[in-house]
Amino acid sequence: MKCNIQKAILQNMLAKVQGFTEKKSTLPILSHVLLETVGDSLHVKATDLHTSIQVKSPCDVLQPGACAINGKSFYDIIRELPDQVLEISIEDNARAHISVENNKIKMNVMDPEEYPMIEFTDIDKGYTVDLSVMKPMIERTIFSIPASSESDSKYTLGGALLTSGKDATGKGYIEMVSTDTRRLSVVRYFTEDYIDMGGGIIVPRKGLQELKRLMDNREEDSRILLTRDSIFFISPDTTATVRLIDGKFPDYQSVVSLDAFPIYTRINAQELHSVLKVCIAMVSDISNCVKFSFKKEKTIVFASNPDQGEVETPIHAEHHGQELEINFNPRYFMDCLSFIEGDTEIRLKGPQGPCMITDNGITESKWVIMPMRF
């Protein structure tokens, strides 16, 4: 293999694939990326066996071939080289030579035949979702997916359920749901057509993070493609997919029924968000709860710390139903409120039950938060 390619182009390609490699695997090949010439273009592929990506770009191919090279080291080196055309060649499938100006770099490579097969099937089928829909759906649910370190969580809770359906009027929608058992996030977006996704798919947390990172690049003509058993990111030069979690997501429909929350308070979301930021500065890591007093014409937010003091702030609100006092984790509230403009409704079951925060914007969102007890 031998080719010439502009440094900035190769650096951008390598930056895209970094999150798709596996740095701590017992399989060394998974920390590598596959460089492969196809016709008059260079393909860079990466996989950790759960997420996979291929990025391609035109280049000057002098000799076809392929090699597997350590993804992070290669990226770190390319990033520091002069912004000129690089010459990359492979010697006996053992070393890569990178040349530009006075820089002559040799890097060990692995046999490309050992690299896991990366295939993208069914990308000509499925339903296309615009990034302006999928990106906010991920942002509004990913924080309530438990991290892999939380080993007490069920395996299927390590991702978000992406499902579809019809509402009472027959209008189609797609819905993303996540929970860490202490809170639950549901985001719905109405679609022009009904999408048949069967029982839905469960997308792992890391996969959502990588898809969101690709969406953040705002490439032209990029889109998300949904099929009955896959999710893809597709742009003119990039294709990525995520291996889904096999299992059944817990039934959540009854948890987010509005009828289950008869008491509600209408309050300005950003004002409450600002007050909670002050409360977080006051509370300790051990006792990180805030008391909410829901009264007829105001909500009083109270936080205390024996070592520092206390803060109490009333906020104008419109309350309907029984007056209540409940303790909640303020960070859980702030995660939701940061996405809401104007007023929100905080719906309640009773003095011991959870609350539900709603946002009826373009992307309809509901968040259920469990109370904190002592």
C-alpha cells in the first residue's frame, strides 16, 4: 500500500473514528484502525465490536493495499505533522512509513487480515430521521442511562429504548426512553408516517454518545437511518452503526401516564433552574437533596448544609391540588429544566410519590424523578 493524502483530511478522518476503537480490550487489534485503499480513495475503518465506522476520502493511490495501525498513536502523530501532503507506505505488512518534509516516521502495523469484518447491511432500507430530531432526543435521555460502572443495574438499562407507535388520533411517532431506576426520561417526536420498528431497539449508551458526536460535526446531507433492528449514521463520506442490546426494556407506559399525577404546579423553568444552581452550591455530596414546598401561589425551595448554612427561595407558581413538601435531587431537576423554555408543569402523585416534569415543545418530553427519603 502506498498513497498520498493531505494531512488535514487524514487528521479529520482519524478524529472521527477515535471513539470507535477499544483502548482497554484484551484484543490488541481493536485498538487499531484499518487503512484500506479502494479505487482512488482511502477508507479508514474502526470497531470495538459494538460500534463500527467507515470514513472515506479521495486520495492519490500509488499502490493498493491495507494495514491495521494503532488508532490513538497514529492520530496523535498525524496531528503534530506539518499541514502538507503526507506519503504513507507499508513495508512487508510490518511497518508503516509516514513522510512529510524532514519527518520520517516508522510505525508498527498488524496484518489487515486479522481485523474484524465491518459490514453495513440494510442501509438502503429503513426510515430516515433528520439530525434536528434525533440529536435532541439523545440529549434529553442519555443522562438517565446508568454508566457501565453501575453494575447493579439491569443489562437492558445500559441503553435507551427507541420505539415507535401511534397516538390516540392515529398519528405516528418515534420515542426514546431511558432509566437508571431513580429517574426516567421519555422523549417523543411525531412523524408524518408510521414507522414499524416492531418491539423497538435498545441502543447502548456508548453508541448514542458516538452517534451524537458525529451529529455534532453537522456534515451536509447527513442523516440517521432506522430499521427494525439497526440504527445508522450516514453522510456522503461516513457510515457508522451500533450493535444493539438484546433484551426486553421494562414497561414504562403506566409510569408516564398523566392520569397518575393529578396534582400539578406550573412554574417558570429557567427561574427554577437558577434557584437550584444556588442550592447545589450549598448542599453537601452526602446530603444532596433539596426540599420543595408546593403551595397555592408559590413554590419554596429550601437547601441546608450543617457546615455552611441554608438557602430558602420562594418562586411564583400556579399550584393545583394538595399542598405538599417533598425532597428531590436538584441535579436531576436541572438535567431536565435546561431543555425547557418558558413554563413547565411539575406533576405530582402525593407526599411520598415521584414527580413528572413535562415539556410540550416540538419534541415532547417527560421526565419522572423519584423522591429522596431519609
